[in-house]
Amino acid sequence: MANGVKLNWREDGDPAGLPLVFANSLGTDLRLWDQILSLLPSGLRIIRFDKRGHGLSDCPSAPYAMDDLVSDAEALLDGLGISDCLFVGLSIGGMIGQGLAARRPDLIRALVLSNTAAKMGDAAMWQTRIDAILAGGIEALADAVMERWFSPAFLARPELTAWRNMLTRTPAEGYIGCCHAIAGADLSESTNTLTLPTLAIAGSEDGASPPDLVRGTAEMIAGSRFEVIDGAGHLPCVEDPAAYAVLLTDFLKEHAHV
């Protein structure tokens, strides 16, 4: 139980190791990171969790606020006795990371902002998506979302079906709740105050958070590093796990001394 919500979480690696925490994107669960775990250095305490309304976690009634999602993550880390972690957040997970780093700098040693921004889209865009789901379910948007998530090359691969199923099996209430959270969030003011080591990662083919959007947020954080994974879309840890793991490993070695 974290912040009054039962969150599904998983721990891999060394319980005594440096904590590495992953936060997922909208419409995915903790399996988002499966392919990179074996490519990371040994000796890490790896924590993954399903945010509210996703995966096997509780699904409270919509709407949610970004503060709710940040508070969930804060309560989870406090409950697990985790501080001074390296936090990796993708898309809405990166927004959670920005909010948590600003609120609780003791919890996060270094931050990876993957395919995310301080502000993603506008309220009207998110309301259009919410209305479409209310009318036709997530299935009505699934093909368009796949085109934003993945490069043309990946869209032709058989494993696309698994990711489409993960999206469409997300509870509509949870997806809508998180849409409200993103729509109402502009983290620019607090992100501009961050000073911790930060790596920003973009995918050259990302239709949801294009590289320039990610770069703009990285530039708010003094000393941040910005990298683009060529040929990958919104989920580069899925499309090119090897390249993603190299960036993470280099950042871990630089700032976490693994």
C-alpha cells in the first residue's frame, strides 16, 4: 500500500545494491523494461512498479492529478526504504521523476528523463483522447497510438501485437485518469530548479515526444546530457534495448559508481 493505493511492484537484482527505479509510460506496465535488465551491470537493486490504474495496481476512479502519481511513487520508495536512487522515467514516468526529484531530492541521486517533457501536449488534445476512449474504448485509439510509439520498421514486426494488447488491456479508467494528470501538469517551474545529474533520452522516430521536446526539457536542467537513439520511437527500451542499456550503464558508472 502506497499513498492509499495498492501498487504492484517487483524487485530484481541485489537487495543490497544501489537502487535503480523505473517508472513506466502511459498504457504500459512494468514489463516495459524486461529486455534491458539483463544488459545492465550486476549488483543493482532494481525496482519496477505499475502506477495507479495500470498493470496489476489498484485503479481508483478518474481523474488523477500528477501530484497523486508523484505521491504514490514517493510513498512506495519510502516504504521500501529507498533513498539516493537513480530514477528512470519514461513519458509520464519521466514527469513523475521530475516531480519527485523536485519534492524529495533525498530520494533521487540522478535522473533519467526518457521520451518525456515538463509539459506534454495541451488540455484540449488530452480531452479529445479521453472523449474518444469514452466513446469507443482504448481499442479505438490503439492503431494510432502504435504509430506514435514505434518506428515504421517496428510496426511491421510480429511482437507489435504484444504491445498493442498491453495498451488495450489497460483499464480505461486508469488510462483516462493518467490522461487527466498529464493534461493538468506543467512542471517547467519546478524542473527549472533541478540541479541533480540528468540524462535525457529521445527516440529519433518518436511521434509522442519528439526529440526537440525532450531536448527543451533537458535544457531546463543545468549540466544535463541529451542523447538520441536513432531509429527508435517512443519506447526505445523496447525497440533498441542494447543502445538504451549502453546509455544507462554509462550514466550509472558516471554518477552511481557501479
